Amino acid sequence: MADLRVLSNSSMWQSERWNQAVTKIKRPGGPLAGPRLAWTLVRRRRQFDVVYTVGIREAQMYGLLSAIVGSGGKPHVASEILLDEIRPESLAWRLKRAVRRLALRKVRRLLVFSSGEREIYARELGLPPERIIFVPFHTNILEPTSLPAGSYGFAAGRSLRDYKTFFSAVEGLPQRFVVVADRGSVAGLAIPANVELHCDIPRKLYLELLEGAQFVVVPLKAEYRSTGQVVVLEAASLGRPVIASNVVGVRDYITDGVDGLLVPPGDPEALRAAIARLTDDPALSARLAEKALARVLGGHTFDQFVARCLGVMSAAVAENRS
């Protein structure tokens, strides 16, 4: 759709095309920031074709307000609706789900970043499966390129990370490992002597440590919601072979033995064996890294991500008009 006009709370300064199509509303400060943002979206949407919200609170607040005052004839597209742990035995959780379903029932398209999430989100939100659209995520590295191999194993991330399994897998190995995490993810865990731990550091330092890695490990818990794509794609964008837990968040981004290695979640012995495969076979490491970088360039750049997102929004607008 030519000249699509999008009103959103999201910005992607890395993409000129996104900035041309999207007008971003800055989140207000203060305790009523959510309602004020939702009201601004409602008040200004008349001049736009579609409203795109990023974040569950933003989507719910806008959805609830639209349920009261009407949609204004503008389709609502949402993303980054991060679900809580599924606990049907909890009354509080069931009430929360009921409110979420009410707020999001008019969402025309919901973007997810893992194909395995489509069924989960359709079920939990009570939405028709055809409204849940898988959009492959993007790398945050603006110019993906292969860098010379570094000297240590590297692991990073905070959301649903399984550092307990990782530390168990690497303890006693001759290699040096560097870990970038948040304090909550490693709380109460014994840090092996061959692991250098950095907590809550600036992104610039994280990237410097990633660039110095020989290979990257993304240890993830087996959960219903996807995570891990950011580190997987950033590592691949710098020519680093990746070992990741075989969970819903990474299956669309790694083909085992082709452009990375997948191991069962929570299995330190399998992870230890995968690390040995990479360190003992430089040719395998180089081949996996080359294929991973090619995969990023072929489907995970900012421009490709933006084109897909705007395409989904255009389809929602066309459907709404018809």
C-alpha cells in the first residue's frame, strides 16, 4: 500500500522507510502514562490508516479505551505482547487473562517473532489464528559482517536464560568463558572459575565482548514464550557460530547442524558436548558461522523486517476497508 500512514508508540531510527511511514507518540511520564498515551493515540488516529502498538500494557490500554469510544474505523496492529506464566489454577491469573482478552479482542493483527507462538497466542488471547502473524525478527547490527574469531566462549541475555545449566556445562573446561547477564538471572548460582561474569553493563561493552568471542551460547529455559532471538542474530551478524537451547524462540532462526547447533534445554551434558564439537572442529565452526551470516543477510536485516511489518499493516488496512 503506497504512502501508508501509521500512528505508533514505536520508533526504529535505523530504518528510513519506517520513519517515513510512522509517526511516533512519545510515552508521557507520570503515574497515568499508560492512559495518557492511549488517549493520545485515540485522539490523533483520525489522520492515519492504522494504529500500531508495541508492548502489552500499551496494547491493552488502547484496546480498552477503543472498546469504550469505538475504533474510529482504524485497525489495530500489535506486537510484543509478552504473556505471563500460564497458571490456570490461579484466580488472579484467570481474571488477568479475561481482561487481556477483552482489551485485545479487536486487534486486527498480532505480530509474533516465532512461528511456534501462533497457536499459543491464539489460544491464550482467544483470537482467530489467522490474525496471529509470524514476522522473523531483525538483527540489531546495522552492517552484518564476519569478524576474525575471538578467544573465548560467550553467553549473554536475561530473559528466560538458564545459566544454571550453562555453568554446569562449562565448569572444569579448559576454555575461558565470558557471560553478560542481569543479576537476577544469576542470583544464587555458583560461578565457575573459568567464567568471567559481567552484570547489567552498557550495550557498547556487551558488543565489544561479543566481538571478542570465538563462539556464542544462548542457554534458554523451555518456556511457552519465545526469547533469545536478539543474541542469536547479533552473534550470527558478526560471524560467530551459535549454540542454543532447542526451544520455541530460536527454532525459526537456527537449523541444527546447518547454521548453528541446537541442544535440549536443561541438559548440561548435551551443551558440554556441543561446545566440544565447536572447539575441536574449527572447520565446522567456520561453516556454521558462514551459513548463519548468510541467513541474517537473507532474511533478518532491518529493511526486511520493516518491509514485512508494513506489509502486515497494509493488509490489515485493506481488509478493514473491504
